[in-house]
Amino acid sequence: MGEAAHLQAEELTVAINERLRRAMEAGDPAGPEARKLVEMHGRWLRMYWPEGTYTPEAHKGLADGYIADERFQVYYEKVAPGATQFLHDAIHACA
């Protein structure tokens, strides 16, 4: 990933975290804010995953890993309390 792409990924990370907070405030992991969040998260994944490897099933599997792996929980819980579970539920509802 080149420097420009890396900067885009970092900007998208900030936007995803903000969208996650807004989606949580809306309260519906299958609602419009959550759908946008999952779309953004999928776009972020495609920036890092090899071309053609993204699938909704892979996205859901990653979300399961977020719940299972404490490192992801630590990261997302800094965004907002309950964020890891909400993101997991949104991905399962919307991917």
C-alpha cells in the first residue's frame, strides 16, 4: 500500500469509528446507520485484503474474530463501550 492509499485508509478508519458511534446512538444494528457502517468497514477491508477475497461470509467471520480476540475488543471498546458487540451484530445483520 502506497502512502496515499495508507492515508485514505487512516481517514476511513476515523470515519468508521465516528459512524460506529452514531450507529450505536441510533441503536439498531440493522438500521440505516449500521448499514452505512458495514459498507464503510467492507470498503476498508478491501483496501487491505487481496483483490477478490472479500465476501460477506468472510466479513462475518472477521466479526466473529472481533468478539473472540481480546485485542480487537480493546480497540473497539475505546471507540465506545459495547462497540465490539454492536459492530459484530451490524456486520452479521448487514453484510
